[in-house]
Amino acid sequence: MSFPKLIIDLEKIKNNALIVAEESAKRNYELIGVEKLVAGDLEVAKTLIDAGIKTLADSRIKNLLKLKDLQAKKMLLRIPMLSEIDELVDIVDVCLISEIQTIIEINKKAKKVIEIILMIETGDIREGLYDKEIIFSTVEKIKELKNIKLVGLGTNFACFGATVPSVNKMIELVALKNEISKKFDIIMPKISAGSSSHFTIWDDKKLPVEVNQIRVGAAILMGIGLNDEPIDFLQQNIFTLQAEIVEIQNKPSASWGEKGLDAFGREKHFDDIGIRKKAIVALGRQDCPYDEITPVKEHMKILGQSSDHTILDITDYEQELKIGSIIEFKLSYLAVLSLITSEYVAKTYKK
């Protein structure tokens, strides 16, 4: 049995997916299952499909390629690189995109019609077109492309710029869609609202009915929404990390001798509180940052990390621990993101 180990609870994921699918349907949303947190994990993808999700989304072509044989549409979330278009046209059905040059190149190489959701900047200052004249020019050029179908407008919140979703911004996006539809005589049936953070406004009575697509990952996979707050009708603690103790020793609480920088080029200071019982687990910064994990058991404190070791103070932990004992940790979104991509971390499933 290999450690460190990331345990993924597929039953909780399915339950969350079923609930989000039901709640989305009540509000007339098309639910897109975002799988980027788990890097195209096939078992998780199958679980989402079993829950009725018909479109899977990821930011990476390599992850979508893992899902190519599954009976679901594939959506690429990140703006495509020109260097990956040859792969894109074979696997992707829907693209979130903002650059006309890239759209033109996709059209040239596509052997099928690829749907485009044109991303619009609404304040989070990540991807999206901002200037209205450029938006109009882009739409005009898209109309001429035989292998591209513009199906709607999209936006993003609470990622780079930390801008929260708002009804007024969605009203503006719908108004822009209507203006484009009238000006260019095209039908764009979709307004793609954003991520799990959209839950904060989806019951606002002023929200336009034209908002009809939601891209959900964190809520389904971790039970969290805006500001990583738990969503009360969903389950959390879906991912658990297990790490193995490789050393237990009573040691000084503070380092001694002439000080330089640590392994990551940082100054370190330790309070001298005497001799403490410390455990080292075989897990390091290369796997995930220590400040993104929390011991499941109380009375354990993480002191820090090197590349391959995580050091804990277990002085106040009353149960017996020994070399080879396993310590479990609760995880943040960033911790899961790091662990899932580490080749040094085993992945197993709880069904």
C-alpha cells in the first residue's frame, strides 16, 4: 500500500452532483460538470455522467483527452493555445474563447462544427472581451466561419480579480447578447453565468431568465462556493489525505546555530517552548503546501515543511503513534489541486 494517498469519495461526489443537477434544473440552468480539479480523473468523470451531467469541462486538453471515450460533450474552459488546436478539433465540442485569431485557426482545422461561447469581461479582469466595438467586430468575423457556431456569451467571477457575481452584471451581459442578436440577426441561446460562486445570486428575482448555463466544479467536488465557504445543502470532506510517519522524536522547539534561509529561500523564526514531541510524515511541499492541509485529529499542529517532509508537533496528542502510523488530513481546494497532479501521491476511491 503506497503513501501518501489521496482518497476520493465517489459516493459523496455523486450525491452532490445529483443535488446540484436537480437545483440547476429547477432554475432552468444547463449544468456543466467541471472536472479540472481532478485533472480528468476517469472515475470522477463517470460518476458525474452517472448523475446525469451531459457536458464535462476542463481547462486542459490533456485532461479532456482522457475522457474522449465517454458519452458526454467536452467543453474547454481555458482559452486555447494556437499550439494545441490540432488536438482541440478532435476532442472538444464547446470552447470558451475570446480571441478571434484563435477562433479563425480552429475554423481552419476543424472537420466538424465547434460551438463557441464568447467570453466577455465583466470585472474579474481575467479572460474576456471588454471593448464593445471589438466585441461587434469579433462577432461579425465569426459569422463568416463555416465550422464555428456562436451559441452564446459567457463570463467569469471570483477567480483572478476576486469580483463576486452580481445581478446587475448579468443584466448587462443579457443586454449585450440581445444587442448582438439584433445587430447581426443571430440566435445565441446561452448565457454562461460562471462557476459555483453563482449560487449566491441564482435565486435573486431580478436575475434575467436568459441566464441559463452554469459551470460547476468546486460545489460538486468539494461542497464549497464563493470564498470557499461550505454550501449547506452539499457534502464536504470528499478528499482525504493520508501520510505515513517516518520519524518520531523529542526535539527542541527552536532551531539553533547561525541562521541562513530555509530550503525555499525564506527566513524562519521559531518560538523556544522547550522540548516537544515531533512527527515527520513523508509528504512535502513538492506534493502540496502544508498551510492548505489540516490534521483530522485534534491536538496535532503542523510546524512546517521541506520539499519532502512535513513536521508536526504531536506533544498534546494522547493516542499512541509510532513509525508507520498514518495521519489523515482535511484539504483545501488548493491542496487537492496540488495532490491530484503529484505523481508521488497515490489515488484511491471510496464508493
